[in-house]
Amino acid sequence: MAVGIQSRGFARWLAPVLALLVVMQLTACGDKEPEQRKAFVDYLQNTVMRSGVSIPTLSEDQKQKFGNYAGDYAILVGFSQQLSKSVEASLTPVLDQINQIHTAQDYMIKRDTLKQSTGALNLLGQQIQSAKSQADNARAALKQPDDLKAVYGQVYDKIVTAPANALMPAIPTTTSFVQDLVQVGDFLQAQGNQVSFNNGGVQFRTQQQATQYNSMMASLVAKQPDFLNAQKAVQAVMQ
């Protein structure tokens, strides 16, 4: 009888201890945030900060490793993909077309393609502003610990803020240059058989034609430095 009482007393004492141990173990297993945050910070510093504007998407294993912070990364990827898609559909083809103009006759040959591109260039600015606004709003809603917030801010500036700030001024500069190129092509086309092309140059029948053409070319030459700077800005962003 005495042994039975001691046994039940021991059981009553041991039960809450075991329950406490189970709770502590479950809590320890469930609190993965510090580990996920550390993995995410390491990825931002050692992978994203060393990448260009086009950053890689996460694998399923990485999503599990980063936990909820995979959503923070999705903001960066979403903007990066939208920016690349928009630029490659409008600005990049325009720059390629411009770089293919080597002779006077090329102005006339490329004019239709360049004329069609101006609408896409105007839309590009709206697309970048919309994508950045969406990313800014999503970032503002994040709740991040201070250590992650500091690193994420640096990455956000590199992937979102800096590219948008660099590209926005390049768009109107490029658009203005394209419009002048189209104007030259339209002028040459309008001359019909009153103009001839020889050895990459152009010859007119009248001095008035030559004067008007030279005036348009002078405008292009004056705008060329700004255009070249815009082109360099685009190349720096998209590399």
C-alpha cells in the first residue's frame, strides 16, 4: 500500500515536468524565424547584391529555407521581372535600331520602325512608375527586424530605386532623339527622285533641300551627347 501511494505521488509530480518539456521542445522546433532571417540576409548580401537588375527566382528549397521572408523577396523579383520585360519590349529594340543607322539612306529605311517605337517608349515610363509604386507600397507594409531592414533597404535601392531613377530621364531623351531621326527619314522620303544616295551620303538638287537637311542634322548632332549618356545609363542598368 505504501509503495502504491509513493508511485502515484511520483507520477503526479512527473506529469507537469514532462508536459513542460514537451511544450519547450515544441516551442524550440517551431521558432525558425531567427534561422530563416539569417539565411535570407546571407542570400541578400552574397547573391542579390552581387547580381545585376535581373535577380534569380527562388527554388522551392530556398522558399522553405527563408519561410515568410520569401514574400519579402518576391517584391524584389516582381519589380525586376517587370522592369526587364518592359525595357526589352521597348527601349532595347529602339537602341538597336538607332545603332544600325550608318548611312544617310538608313534614316529613310528605319523611319517606319522608329516611328512605331515612340508609342512603346511613352508607355515605358508609365510601366516603370506603376511597377515602382506597387513595390514601394508592398515594402511599406513589411514588418522586418532592424538587422534585416537595413540590409533589405540596401538591396531595394539597388534593384528598385536606382534602376527606376536612372531609366526615367533616359526615356524622354531617347524619345526626342528618335523623333528627330524620324523627321530626317520623312524628309528624305518626301524628296522622291529629287535626292540621290552615294557612298553613304546624300545629294540634293537644290540648295534649299540641302540647307533644310543640314539643319535637321545639326539638331541631331546637338542632341547626340545627351542621347549617348541616356544609352549608357540604360546599359548600366540592364547589364
